[in-house]
Amino acid sequence: MLDLRIDNAKIYDGSGKAPMSGSVGVHDGRIRELGNIEADATTRVDAHGLALMPGIVDTHTHYDAQITWDPFANPSPALGVTTLVMGNCGFTIAPCRPAERDLTMRNLTHVEGMSLDALHEGIDWGFESFPEYLDMLENKGVGPNVACYVGHSGVRTFVLGADASKRAANADEISTMRKIIVEAIEAGACGFATTRSHQHNGEAGIPMPSRLADEQEMLALSGALRDTGKGLLMMTRGSESMDWIESLCAAADRPYLVAALLHSNVTPDATFSDLAEISQAHERGHKMYGAISACPLNFEFNFHEPYLLEGFRCWQPLMRMDDASFRKALADPALRSALREELKEPRLRTFNGEWDKVFVAQVFDKAHSDHEGKTVAELAASAGADPLDYMFDLALSEDCDTVFTATVLNSDEDAVGRMMNDDNAIISLSDAGAHLTFLCDAGFGLHVLGHWVRERKQLKMETAARKLTAEPADLLGIRDRGRIEKDAWADLLLFDPNTVGRGASKRVYDLPAGASRLTTPSAGVHGVWVNGQLVADGNGLCSNAPKAGKVLREFAA
């Protein structure tokens, strides 16, 4: 007797092969029969010809804090994600001593757009070391399957304390960090993650700790994975060359996933040059991959948290100002002039001055009600003003409460289509669990299936299924997932190819302390199973959804 049998499905098995029609039988969480099945089952589902594929593997999330109070990592499972990878960019909450908890939380509120009140009220600090963090998650239970990087900034803070964002580490400190990373990998971390991005700042604009690491530290900590013979390296890159990252890949003798490869209309060839260099590294025997996004990078922001401007040199002093000084600086022509000069520099960054892609989403002065839905470019042109001046002046006139939305990167769909089809690219970068007040791309996989397969026809369904499931699972060494085959774990997504996608984002207030986040509903999803247990359907997360996931701690070498 099977536990679950799904009949009359069009099965995309994750291999990239053309689909087959038939049934999938599940017992004890694993797929036991496939094709024509005669055995009965406790639960039978007639798919009526709908598509069935492995559950989506999301390789770039930041649920490290949220999952301690929300075991289901909302909204990811309802959006087809059955396995998620946390700790990206090195922004982890483990290891962490009690003395550094406040510093860790304050860094997360800024770099990942999280509410400090929500973190204070929500995080379960029932751990100190990284192995204890994994043990706690296992004991509490998780909704989706979870894999965790050990994070550079977390380890650096654990060893250097308040100095982590101030100086280079000495030889003894580097040795201690390396031992912690080896301990974490042996305990079940999927790899080591770091960031060098100038956009990644903690509270008051202080660089995240890993940005203070020198070459000696980077080589030593990357090399920790050579000691274990397993694990994936992950870096969010700043201005570092691919040659330098390849040297770290060689030091570790492990695969390296480089983020974030996003397309900019200002530097349109940069991402493709990066992917070409990654391909050349492969030819030299170094397994490097580029993490790309299938989504336009949209931000919702106000001038209390203007995240998209934080990568500019002239903006750094503003991040350490009190409110009155900040508003005075915002009105200063010298700042505006300096920002305009930086915008002229042709380099890849979050915002490049494309004012026709910046919209006024919400105003708080009735006199400005006709501004909503219009771009800063058109409003400035009508007023005969410079668009930067116009946006700043509008924000100041409304006490910085005005809400703007901006499509800052990945707006050229032809370019994004090319990126997705590159053999060296991993579809990733959902950032689920982070930037909660700015965006929600947790439904990136449904966006691929709906927009890029059905509407744009840039990918075949079987190719998209492979890129969202088996490909990332294989990269991370996740055994028996990402495929529909006998004895694989039954992580499954049942959907209608004619309607699948993600809905419009909306704001909800369900975080601890009543903090808000943006979320998005699914479209065309009929069922999501984690290890053979139904966790979500067309109405979202099931009200009685079980904690069916596993904390993944064993990875193929």
C-alpha cells in the first residue's frame, strides 16, 4: 500500500528529458513507483493532465532568523519551493555568543532590510555554535527542506567581536575561524558563504564584517573546504576579478557560486563577460558558476530606507547621520551634484539613474495624489526639473514617507533570456526572507515557468524544470532530490502550465512585533509535497501543513 499516488500527470522528471505521462507512487516519503502503477494508496490525486515536476530548489535565501520562529519559511513552500538554502552572503545568526546577539541583529536590520523589533521578539537563541543551530532546527522541525551555509560575517563576529567590521584578522584569529568553518562543514553546513559587495553594510553604514577580510584570510577560509573535501563556496562579489575568485576556488578545490550576476543597461556586456570568464575557469578545471536572476530587480523604498543608494561613495556619510542631519544633507546641492557625478560612471551597481523606471507608488500629501503611478522622469519633465532633485524634493516635502518603486536591474528581457540559457548560470537570487520591506522574489521559480516558458518561450518546460531542480541540487551535492525517479525523496510540485506564475505583491503585517513584509501569492499551483506530505495547494500553505522538511546535513563530495 502506497501513502500517496498521483495519477494522470505530465511528468517532468528534472533530467531535462521530454515529459512522460503516468503516475507517481510514494511510500515513507520516497518515490517508490513510477509510470503505470497498480498498487493502491491511502491518498490518491487525479492530476487530470497537469504538470508534475520536482519541487523547486531555492539556492539563495536569508531565512536564517525567520525560520527560528516560522518553521515554514513563508511564503516559499506555497510558491513551489521544497528545498531552500540559507546563509547566503555570509549573513548568518550562527555561530553567535550572547554578547554579540544585538550587533548581529542590528547588522541584519540594515543589510537585509529586517525589522529590529521583529528580530528581538522572534529569534529563538537556543544555540551558540553552528552545530547547535542545526540541532535546534532539527528539534523544532521545519516545513521545507533546509540547507545552511556557515557564514563569513557570522564567524568573523564570533571570533573578533566588535572589531569584526574594523580591521584585518591576525594569524591566530584566521586559524580559529578556519577551525570553526571545518567544524560547521563536518556538522552539516552545505558550504561557506561570504560577501565583498560595497552594497552590503550593517547599521550606520558600517561594512559587513567579511568585507574587512584580506587576501590571506580569504585564501585560508576558502581552503578550509579542502580540509573537509566537501561543500560549496558562495560569494556575493564586489569589484573583485573573476581571476581572483578562481584562485579561491583553486585553494578550496571545491565548486564556487558567484553572485550576483544581474544585467545592467549601463554596462550591458558585463554579465556576459563574467559568464565567459567562468566558462574559461571550467576549462582550467575549476568549477565556477554564476548565480543569475530570472526576475527584474524591483525595489519598493522610501527615504527612511533608501537601500538602492547605499552603494554610492557620496552616500556613505548619510548612513551615519541622525534624522535632522540626514534631511539637511538630502537638501544639500553639493550631495546631489556628487551623486549625479557618480551616476555618470559606467559601472554595475544597484541603481544607475534610469528615472523612467522609478515610479511614485504612494504619496501622503493629497496635493500629490496625481503623482501615483507616474515615473519620476515624466513628473520631473512636466515640472521642468532634474529628476534627482525632483525625487529628493518630493520625499522631503512628505517627511521622507513617499513610497517609490524602481526596476533597477534585469529590465532587458532579451538579455535575461540569454543569461538563463547559459550553461554556466544557475537560476537563483530570490533573496527570500530578506529585504522584506522592499521586494518579494520568493516566487522566482513560478515566474520562470509562467513568464519565461509559457509567455516568452525562452525555455522549454523540461529545461526550466531541470534548471530549477536537479541542476541546483547537483551543484550543492544534495542527494536524492531534484528528480522524480525511484527512491528519490518525494518533493513534488503539481501545476497548470497554462496559468502558473506569481501574483502581484502585497504587504502583510504578520511578522513578530507586527512588522510588515511584502509577499506574493502563487498562480496555477495545485499541490506542493515535501517528503511525500502535502504542505500547500492552490489556496497557499495548508492550514494543517506538517513540518515535513528535513535539515539537510549530508552532501555528496
